[in-house]
Amino acid sequence: MLGDGVASHEGEKWVKHRRILNPAFHLEKLKRMLPAFSACCEELVSRWSESLGSDASLELDIWPELQNLTGDVISRTAFSSSYHEGRRIFQLQAEQAELVMTNIQKIMMPGYMSLPTRSNRKMRKNNKEVESILRGIIGKRIQAMKQGEITKDDLLGLLLESNMRETEENGQSSTGMTIEDVIEECKVTMILYEVLRLYPPAISFVRKTYKEMEIGGITYPAGVILELPVLFIHHDPDIWGSDVHEFKPDRFSEGISKASKDPGAFLPFGWGPRICIGQNFALLEAKMALCMILQRFAFELALSYTHAPHTVITLHPMHGAQIKLRSV
């Protein structure tokens, strides 16, 4: 997730991997995972209900709760019967993100990542554990599929099915993905879009020119790295209007294209052919979680909440997100 994956591939390698991955993330395929989404959300709200005080309220930091929910959903939908192994992978990836941010200013030093520092050793150890777990899960699933077992309705099953189809259609294994490659409704939607506008997961994107090209009246040679400052674009009053800093979901009432003066200014998942492949998965999970929580609880910010967004690969609340839940 943080290294050699489809997000970092270029050229023909990216085209091949994206083509294989796309079917697994089609909305119709994701709907088959709704029971797993529902089970994870039900466990969350049931646990909160059991923790309510005598006044039918509960104050808690919802940030780790939602992180754990995301980990549970990804683990169950990606690996199903290998759920607990999947949770361990998610925990290791979260730790890797923290280590990357610790080293972020040193990474540009030539050879730094090869030095046997404590954090570098820990990152390599985590990476080996993740790879070992994934190899075990994938190996068992491939063996089961070869023995005629029905493909499971999880992301791994859908991905392997898509990969095998790609291999069979081209008649050669080299066109598919190797084990290493595999490793490597309206109001709710408006609310989620507005949250993603104000607090996009990735605050910027980096792209590199592959040939000489003109952008915005400036000619760039090949090999120039360009950064798209998503956070600034999402908070630009010239694009979104004078109420740009207000939480105003109804700006999306007529869809994304009419929410701002520039149809391409909403970039929470990127844009174009390299748009985040998991956006439907993420939005489906968020919608179900929000709907199931609101069926049981009303909530408001706790007095202890401190607003301090910061980046750990993606945008996080530095001091958590303390809220007060009340049973409804």
C-alpha cells in the first residue's frame, strides 16, 4: 500500500494492473460485500450501546473507533476467512505510515533508506511480515480455486478470478499479475462529498511529465515533477465561493460538476484514469456506517475536542475526535 503498488506504477505496468484490478472494484461487485460491511458496523454500534451510561450517553474518541472499523471492513471484505490475518496486515500498514512520516524529511538524502537505523529496520521487518502473511493467504486461496472451490465474494477472490481470466485470455502467464504484483443516497452523499472537500484524505498529488508539454501556458520538459495542491484547491474562494470554509453539503445538490466554478476542482480521490480505484469501496463503507450509527445515536462534539488536522500519509485529527453519543 505504501510501496510498489498500482498507485505508484507507470506506463504499461500500470495499464495491465489497473485492467486486472478494475473488475474487483466495480460497484455491482462491491454490493456483494454489503453483508460484511453491515456485520462490521453492527458490531461497532452494538459495542457502543453496551457502553452507554445511566443517562444513555457516552463520550469517546471516535477516531480510533473508525480506524478499527475501516480495518475490520477491509480485512473481512478483502480476505473473508483470513479475517484475523488481514487485521494484522492493516495494523502493520498503519505502523508503516507513522514510520514513513517520521523519516519523510530524511528520505531525500541519497542512501538514507539503506542505513540500518532503528526505524528502517522496523520498516523492513514489518514489510517482510506483511509479505509473508499475504503469500500464505494467496497461496491457500489459489490452491482452493484450482481444486474447484467456488470463488468467494471478497476482494481477493474477485481479484484472483480477474487475474486468471486475464491469463487465460492471453494464453500466457506473463500477461497476468504475479504473486508479488498481487501483494504489491443523496443527502448522505452530499454530506460525505462536503467532508471530503474540506478534509481531503490526500492533501496533494504528484505527477511527472513524460514528454515536453504545455500546461497553463507554461512549457515543461520531460521529467518535471508537478504537485497538485488538493487542499488549497478545495479551499479556494475563487473556485467555491465566499462560503468556501463553511460546511455546506447542499453545494453538491446538483452533483459534483455544478458544485463549483470548475468541474474538475473536486479531487478527494484524484482525477482522470488514475483516480483512486477504491473510491466506490470507501464511499459505500462510509454511507453504511453513517446510516447505521444515525439509526441508534445522535452525537455532538465533546468539550475536550481540539481541532488540529495533520498529515500521516493521509489527513488525520492530531488529538483524536472526541464526541458525545446519545441513544435515540
